[in-house]
Amino acid sequence: MLQISGLSKAFGPQTLFENVSLRLEQGERVALVGPNGAGKTTLFSMILGDAEPDEGIVELEKNARVGHLPQETAPVGDETVIEIAAGVTPEHADLRKKIGDFERAGEESDAYYEAVARYTEIGGFEIEPRAKRILAGLSFRENDLDQPARTLSGGWIMRAHLARLLTAEPELLMLDEPTNHLDLESLQWFQNHLKGYRGSLLLISHDRAFLNDVISGILEVRHHRIHSYKGNYDDYLEEAAARDAQQLAAHRSQERKIAQLERFVERFGAKATKAAQAKSKQKQIDRMERIEAPQSAEKTIHVKFPQPSPSGQKVITLEELHFAYDTKPIYQGIDLNVQKGERMVLVGPNGAGKSTLLKLLAGVLTPTQGERILGHNTKVGYFSQSRIEMLDPQRTVLEEVQSIRKPVGEAMARTVLGSFLFRGEAVFKKVSVLSGGEKSRLGLVKLLLDPPNLLLMDEPTTHLDMASIDALIHALQDYQGTLVFISHDVYFIRQMARTVLRVSSGKLTPFAGDYDYYLRKSGAEGERAGLTDSGEMQDFRPGADSYRKKSSEAPTDSNSGFKSKDQKRIEAEQRKARAKIRAEVERLEQKICKLEEEQSRLSHQLEDPLLYESDPGKVMELNREVVANNERLDALNEKWMEATERYEKG
């Protein structure tokens, strides 16, 4: 599928790759890993032909189609969501847009019918049902599909382009941080979809759980070379650690040997009787091929951050709190009490109100009823991907960090900035020219250097590489305040969370244990599924009455907090019915996929010009099968949409 031989690439004095060779076979799923700035994105550019290597060859299999999702937002014009997703080739995209423009204008000219005929000829209308299913998996609703893409946020535009790539099914799919713009439910769907992907995958991602679930190999960029490992990310870490230990031992042994030789040269170089020997020793040093220290040993960064002033035992309390967006109620009479030193992660399905709850705690949103009560000496700090307006666009990165209430020295500021990907001259960039991700990282640095004693964080690991995530974890593990956060990074959650609060259907259900405890108690199907679980479960926290929504519900045993038998039976029946609908959706998807494969086979046969001369009757028979299959596909897709809507309504 992909062959790279003798590749070298440098930018001025900085060498990225030196005599690199690798091979990617058909169907392989490989992740490219390495520190920020090691050259991962540059390698992508050379594979795509957007950059040229200084030496070496990059060869793709003949006629292989390559699909690429960049990390930053792709540009859009006036095309709609479905036009982007179904635009699997430039011709498909152009024709789909023309047809859409004609239909929106109510025009049925010859040009319109010519566009429809050509779009039909190249299989456009067969592609659209698949594009709609993929868009639904990425959390687009039916009424989103005809929306102009320019009206959407950058994250949703990236999802539309991801849907286009998945619809096209190229032989090589190259994805740069594809999980950055996905919520938990669409991420779970995306992982499952990639497991069945028939092409080759080359990924860049900082999400360990995603890599463990999807890939079968690692390509590590280190010291201008690429090292290959079999297995998932955890397997790579184990094997790389063993290799690093061997390399470090060899490096230290060589350093000791060189030091001994240098001492001999220095001591006896000027003595006539030993000069020849000293010269020989110097040549021995010069001829040595140096064994470099493992990069992980060189790059480990441990920053000691300032600590906040202590708060009281009760940090923040919500009492009988109500909140609604316009007329849509989100919370009705919830209670929450956050204690000093808690490390709490909020989990629950997309749209359940996790970010809303965090904003209510932060005071960013005002409740329609009830109270938000700060404890003694509580100072709140709120971090989210969208809250970057606190940055001054006229300052440099370094100046912005040094503008905090209690400024730190330049050396400390640059060390911390380096651990969050602002290295070298990057600290002198103006805030106004930073990308959204860079602004988010800068806001995170400011928060850690001047920490509050109540830290509220919404997806703090987005836009960080793995080394920076480790630096953040190290800082937060030393943090002596109270932490409440939302994340879809399972590795980060396992490192940080001591308690779990599930948010679902306007209710808060606490679990007095870490994430693995929550998974066991909730019965979630997997570590990622646990983050979006919405099943109704008992409250496992002792004395947790204060967390429950106060409303007239079915009676429960007030002494134990357990649900009644009738409640359990009803909820079991509901879960069974929902599972049945889900199975129906999956069966329909399998039927549709098989029928689409059959259509592809028939189309391939009809493309053979010899068939029209040798067997015209066979051509007619194949055309009748194509028409019949199209009718079956339409019927199946209609059933699939109905089943999906029933499942979503739950």
C-alpha cells in the first residue's frame, strides 16, 4: 500500500528524518507517535505529496485512493452538510452542489436533468444513503443535513469532512487527531466503525484508549528515525520501556568508556613516550558511533506549580437548583455538595447537561431558581475550550503568562510553556495569531500558574500531545485544591478521578469510587461506553440523598435508597426494548452493507465493454438487478431511519 525508502528531510539546521524506510501493507492499522515537533505532520505532508523529501522515495500503490483529515478546520463555501459528506470525489461534490442549487431555486432546466443523469451514472444517489448513516453516527440530525456548512462551528465542519472520507472508503485513510472534534457518543461510534474499515489506516492521535481499541501497530518517530512496533499503544509502551532501558544502559556504558579514553588522551597526549597511544585513543573516540540517550529520558518534564490558598471543607453547594435554556428545562431541583479535596469526573450521554452543570458551578450561567453557595475562602477557576476571551491579543505568549496576579520568573514561565508545546521562538508569538488549540493551551498554563482552590475543567486534554497530557497529570496530582472535570480521555480520567458523578435526564447520581469502580457498579459495556451510559441506577454513595432530584417519583425504600421492584421491572423492560431496537438497527445496517457490496459488484460487471458485445442479454439482466436493488436499498434505508429515530427517542 505504502513504501518509503531512504527518506531524509531537514528544515535548515533541524533534521527531522534521516534515511528512513518503512512499509505499510493493505489493511494495516498503524499510529504515528512521537513528541510534538518530531515531524509527524511533515511525514503526512510528504506522503500526500504536499511536501518533497530532501532524499528518498515515497511510493503509493498504483491507483490507490488516499483520504486525509487534517487537524485544523477545512475551508467550506456554500455547500450543505450532505453535499460535503456525499462529495467523495470532486465530480461528485460539484454535481451534488449543482443539483442542490437547482432544486433550491426551483429550476428544472436541461442543465439540471443533465446533472442528475450524470450524478446517477457515477453512483451518486447510491452514495447518499451511506453518507446519511455515517453522518447520523457522527451525531448529525436529519434536519442538519441541508444546513449550509458555513453556519456550523469548526468542529462540526470537521465531522462533515470526516463523514465524506468514511463514505468514500479510500484504500489509505490518514487521520490527524480525528478525536479532537468528537463528543463521547460519536467517538464511540467512530471507534466501532473503524474496526470494520477495510482499507489501511495511518493515524496521529493523543487518545490512548482510542489507539488501544483501533490500531495493530505503532510507528514511533524518534531521533530522526522511525521505529516499528506490533500491537496496540499499551504494548508499545511496554516494549519501548524495555528498549529504552537497554539503550540507556548502552549510552551510559559508552559515556564511561569515552570519559576514560579522554582522560588518557588529556593525561598522556603531551608525553613523547605515550603520544602515539594517546593519538590512537583519540582516533578511537572519533570513530565511535555515538549511542544517544533515549528521548523519553531527555524530555521528561516535572514542573512544580504554585499551590492555592486553602478553602473550607464545604467548597461549593447547589441547593434546589433549577435551570432551563429558553423553555427547555435542564435541571429541576438538583442538590450537589462538593467537598474539599475531591477529584470528581462528570460522565453521561451527550446533551445530558454536563457542561451546563460545570458552568452553573463556575457561575458562568445563572440558575432560574435555587442557590449556588460558595464555601469559606472558595476561589473558582473555570477552563473550557471556548473560554479564551480572557487572553489579550496584543501580548506575546510569554507576556500573557507573566501577566498573572502573582507573576513568575521568565525561566519558570518558559519551562512551563515548553511542557505545553510553546517552545523556542514560539513564546514570542502574538496571542492574536494563535490557533484555537494554542489559545486553549495558553489559558491552561495561566490557570495552573495562578491556581484557584476550586478548579473546573471541560476537556482539558484536547489539543495536547501525550507528553503534555502527562505534564498536566503530574501538575494536577500535586494540586492541593478541589477538581471537578469533564473528559473523554479514559487514561486522563483513570489518573485523576477519585469519584464519579453521572449526569442523565436532569438527575445526578454519585459513585464513591474511581472510574473502574463506576464501571463495575454501572455494568457499562466498556471503558468508553461508561462515559455515555444513561441507564437508571441506584445511588452508590453513602448518605447521598442530597444529590437526588427532589420530585414526585415512584416510591422507593426511603431507608435503603434502593428502587422498588416495580421500578426495577419497568426499567428492565425499557432496557430490553431499547436493546431490541438497537439490534434491529444493526441488522438493517448489515443488510444495507451487503446490498451495497452487491451493487458495487454489479456496477463493476457493467463497466466491462466486452460484455455489451458478447452478451447483451446479460447486460439487461444486470441492469434489472441494479434497479431492483436500488428499490430494496431505498426501502431498507427508510426502515433504518425509522429504527434509528425510535432508538434515539429511547
